[in-house]
Amino acid sequence: MKQLLHFSSRYWMLPLLVISCWAAQAQDNTEPKKKPKPVKNTFDGLMLGDIQTVMVPQKHTFTLDIQHRFGTWKKGYEDFFGLFAPSNIRLGASYSIFNNFVVGAGITKANMLWNIEGKYAFIRQTKGRYPVSVSFYGNIEIDSRKAENFIYRSDRVAFFHQLLIARKMNEKISLQFAPSVSHLNSVEGYYSSPGKVSGVMNNDQVTFSFTGRYKLKETMAVFFNYDQPITKHRSHNPHPNLQLGLEMTTSAHSFQFFAGNYASLSPVKNMMFNRNDYREGMFLIGFNISRCWNY
């Protein structure tokens, strides 16, 4: 009799166990599904070398930038590979008003060029939803030299528009494609380092830019930029830019050291007037330093 009761209790425990498992599974199915989150750190900063990235810092982030470009190293030891040649410097600052919108301003040594810029991220790469991140970058530049350098006041102004499309392929590799349009109100006889531009040029320049980054470890990466001008002018077509560099980051700092062909710290001047041909070894050394504060 005891054995029969013991067997019966085990027999009735089985359906109870099945019912409990079914109820637990039903309860799990009623829980709301978590929304997929956008990928993080496609790039670690607003810029890589001379090229904007798709990134926008989180809201209430203030960023201070110092950009420096030495001269070309073509003369070799004569000016110590460009390190003792005339250099160009830009000081800039930006602030993220929202998580997807940042504004900034800066001044560049060459031509005392002021700029106002903004970047809006309207698509962020999200698994199962968006395969890429997309941002728009706009820049207005104003040449603040004396009035004798211009015929009209509007000749001081230039505009730059760029669509940034990037994808984080995995934890190490990120790629970006960025078509851009540069516009100068005046191009006749315009002075741009390293020399005067004469002849006939279009007021607009279309350029395709390609960027890639490979993370060596959490705080160090190598990167490249390539900018291919598309617009053909009747004279003085700009040369492409080839740039290779090393990036080192902390939670609040970014340091980039690189070699490339762009001498100006203005995207418009770089893409419309670049006279440094990498096929002739006209590279120059540059670095960027960024510091972020979040309030």
C-alpha cells in the first residue's frame, strides 16, 4: 500500500510540472520585447584626420579641438622634412545640444578664416533596422582678412555640405563613404596656400571621400582617408588626398597623428585648391588633439 501511494504521488507530480513550465513560458511571452539599441563607437571622435565622421557626441558634451599641419616634407633636411616649414593651426570648439545634433565654431591661421559648423545624425546603425549610420555636416567659412583682398563682401564666404554614411562592420573595422559639395562665391585670382590660383575654375566642387579605421586595441587604432575630386575645371584641377594615421584615445581625450596631402584646415580650400600631389611625394605631417567635457 505504501509503495502504491509513493508511485501515485510521483505520477501526479508529472502533469503539475508540465503545467508549471507552460505557465512560466506563457508569462515570459507576455513580457515586452526590448527595443534594439544603436551600435556604439563606430568612430571615437568627430573627425579622423581632415575628414568628419558620422559621430555626434551625447548631449551636453563640450569639445575643444587643436589642429596642426606642418609643411610638406619634399625639401627633406632643408626644413627638417617640413617640421620647420610654415605651419597652419586651427582652434575650434563644439557643443552637443541634443544627442543627434552638435554645433561648433573655430578660427584658422591661414587667411584668418572663421567657420561655423553643424552636424545632425538622423540615422544610427541598429541591428535589424538600419544597416548604416547617416549624418549631415554643414560648414560656413568667412575670410576675415582686410577688405582690400576682396572686390565684394560676399567674396569672403564659402560653404561646405557633406553626407556621411558609415557602417561598423565589427568590433575592429569601421568604414565610411562621404560625398560632398564645396562652394566658393569667388574663385578668380583667389589666394590659397601654397600659391595663387588663377585661370578659370568652377564655383562648386564635388568630392567623394572614403574613410576606414581598424582598432589595434581598445584605445588605439590605425586609419586612412582618401578624397577623390570629381568636378573637372578648365584649369587647376585639385589633387586627391591620401592620408594614413594613428589614433589614440582615452575616455575624454583623442590624439591623432598622420601624414597626408591636405595643407589647409578648411574643407573647402582642401577640396578645391589642393596642390600637393601624393604621386610626387608631397606629404605633410599633421596632428589633432581633442578634449571632451560632459555637463
